[in-house]
Amino acid sequence: MRDLLDASVWLPLSAPEHVHYLRARRYWDEESASELAFCRVTALALLRHLTNAKILGHAALDGGAAWRALETWLALPQITLLAEPPGLDELLAQWAGKLDLRAGQWTDAYLAAFAAASGCRLVAFDPDFHRYPGIEFLHLTA
């Protein structure tokens, strides 16, 4: 099985001064699957966070440096950028009604559906992913 990492994991792995760096690093060293994945949403979220001074303060990167950081991740042999899998929209449609998705829940639902449809384990610091039925989920706690 491959792991689809939420930006809440990619960011601390990319920023050693981040409060969750040690826990994310322990995941990387001891708990991760042999293959790790980005999807377009998690790649864009990492870029957004790496360039946000409200999140990283003085360690925030400029756009070019953030893009190079993403390219560095993607150059590693165990990391891939996945295309949208078949079945993703069907899962989102089911959950939209069953779970009454609203406002900020759509991106989480997308990531959960992406993980389920692509056969990945979703890895995140956010416990809210437990609400999505049928996904393999590893909740990292600080």
C-alpha cells in the first residue's frame, strides 16, 4: 500500500522548525509505506504553506524556492505525484449527501475519496478524516 500524505504532514517534513517536525519525521522513519504520494491538491497546499509567512514566519520561502522544494520531494524514488483515480467523483457524490459536506470540508472529502479510490492510506495530523467510511487512515498525533 502507498501513503497519500496530507499537507499537514508534508509541511513539517519540509520545515524542520515546524512544531510537528519530530512527529512527522518519526512517521517517515518508522511508519511510512515504501511509496509516498502527493496529489495535485496536496502539492498545491504544500506550496501555499511554504510561501506563507503567517505559517512559517521568517522561514517562509519565495515561490521559486517553494517550487524547488516540491521538485526535490518528487525527485525521490519513493515519492510520486498521482493522477486522479477512477471512482473519485462517485465517492464524493455519495459523501456529499450522507455526510452533509459543507464549507471547509470539501477538500478533506476530496483527499479521503482520492485515497480510497486510489488504494492509498491517508496520513494526516487532522483527526477529521475518521468520518469518511472505508478509508485506510493513519492519524498522526503530536
